[in-house]
Amino acid sequence: SKTPVRVAVTGAAGQIGYALLFRIASGEMLGKDQPVILQLLEIPDEKAQNALKGVIMELEDCAFPLLAGVEAHSDPLQAFKDTDYALLVGARPRGPGMERADLLAANAQIFTAQGKALNAVASRNVKVLVVGNPANTNAYIAMKSAPDLPAKNFTAMLRLDHNRAASQLAAKTGTKVGDIKKLTVWGNHSPTMYADYRFATTNGQSIKDLVNDQVWNADTFLPTVGKRGAAIIAARGLSSAASAANAAIDHMRDWALGSNGEWVTMGVPSNGEYGIPAGVVFGFPVTTAGGEYKIVEGLEIDAFSQERINITLAELQGEQDGVKHLL
Ligand code: NAI
């Protein structure tokens, strides 16, 4: 049987952690033949560490055959030791009266420390997924704080936006989500993201032709996908967790095991593709194979799309400018 791989998860006692760990341990992320060792990180706070202990008891009680070990940590230098995968879920949420700049600064501190720790102790091939918001900027900070690791190994989660868009398009076209191909989401994981179905097909038919309604695109589809997180908070009283965990599983599974030629969306550092300045962590269409992703190049960007891409890029550059002095 295969040698176990090490999977670090931060914020492990949080909502998303609770929806995520059991699926990693059951083999849904890295395959039903791949044993995993979970290296879980929480803040040193006693309540968080106790909650983490409870989650670990439940992991034990699931008796997952693929779970080769579980560790609880409060220090990223221990949690990230030799880790092959790192899912950075824990982040500082916006508290009452907290300004955006304070939020960025609080997260810059967390992701600088975690980037440095990954740089010091993780596997040299570690694949990093940042889920904690602001996800793109946190991924950028971690990447900048880990100069000895390949920049391409730092990614941000746009997959929930991608999956939300796929679900809306399946409903609109009366087809199945699994039949939808070549969908992507450009930009920042925020309401400014640009979900783009111009190239998408369902059962081989163009979704753009089937929908044939640019007003629906601009006034219904994009706001629905962009504000879906807020709609879930309004309905549930809590932010999306199971769907976020599911998207994290999808992102890592496709990165590790390949997308079989299909497009998926990942937030990855630009190399200048589509005029996005190098280093900006941006949602792009990618294909994945052999543990590597490749940005889909050569797509036409029409005027509407360029306008949307410019908006989400400007927001992202504003965030990155806001943390530059902290790096
Ligand atoms: P939560 O508040 O339930 O859990 C977060 C956990 O992280 C807490 O247990 C907290 O103690 C821990 N934590 C905070 N700072 C930490 C640090 N420095 N090291 C280790 N652990 C730390 O939050 P939830 O619902 O699990 O969400 C986690 C993050 O994911 C949030 O930032 C949220 O905004 C983000 N998110 C991102 C999505 C995306 O599509 N990219 C979708 C949904 C949520």
C-alpha cells in the first residue's frame, strides 16, 4: 500500500474544518488508496484546543482505514513539518466595528507567520490552498513569505464560486451540473469575481447560445453568484461551510489527481497571462495533470469581460497595496 502523505489543516476546529477533515480522512480528497496523516493547527486558546481535541476524538471514532495519524498543534512550525498539502482555512474574521485595513493587517500577520513556517519546515513540493478570507490576498502574503518554495505552489480557493456558477447555469439551462464544461471564474474570491460562461457547454451545446440573454448574465447571474455567500448567511445565520469544504476537496483533488482535460478554476499567481500583472493571485481557468496546473491561454476577452476583469483586478491590487508595507 502507499506511503501516507501529510495534510496540514489550519482552523481545524472551525465550521469548515468540521465539514472538511472527515472527507479528507475518508479518501475523498487524495484517493481511496492514499493513507493520510492529519496535522491540525488551531490557535493556542484553551477553548479552541479543547474543541480540536473533540474533533480528533470523532475522527478516531470514525475508524477510517486511510487515517494513518492525527496530530493537534498550536504552532505552525510543528503543524507544517514535512507537510505535503496545506489547507489554510483559519483566518481572522471581521469583528464588530473592525475596519477593512484592520482585517487585512490581522490576516497579514497570520499568513506571514504561516508562510514563513511553510518555508522553514514543509515539504519542498507542498501544495498550499488558502481558504481563509481574503483568500487571494492571504495566499499572496503566504507566497511572498515563503521565498524558498515555488510560488506556483500557493493557490487560493475560487472553486466555491465556480461550483456556485455551475449550479446556477444547470438550473437555467435545465441540464445537469455534471454536463457543464469549460466554465471559469476570473479574479478575486469576492462579490467582484467574474463568472464567465462564454466558452461553457452543457451536453456539448453552448451555454451562451442556450441562455442568449446578456441582461440575465449581468443583472441576475453575476449578482446571484457574487452575493451567494451573503444569501447563505442571511438564511442560515452562519456562513457557508459544507459547500466551502466541498470546494476545497474539489480543488485539492483535481490539483493532486488531475482534471482529465477539463477546465477548473483556481486562484493562482499570474505569470502575466491575460494582462494580469505577474504575482497577483487571480482566478483563472486551468487544467491539471501530473500534480501541476496549467492556465488555459488564448481565450478571447470581449469588452464586457475586460471591464469585469478590470474591476476584480483593481480590488485585488487595492488589497495587495494595503498589505505591502507589512511584508
Ligand atoms: P470559523 O470561525 O468557524 O473557524 C475558523 C477557525 O480558525 C477557528 O476555530 C479559529 O480558532 C481558527 N483560527 C483563527 N486563526 C487561526 C490561526 N492563526 N491559526 C490556526 N487557526 C486559526 O470559520 P469558518 O466558517 O470555518 O471559515 C474559515 C475561513 O474561511 C473564513 O475566513 C471564511 O471567511 C473563509 N471562507 C472562504 C471561502 C472561499 O470560498 N474562499 C468560503 C467560505 C468561507
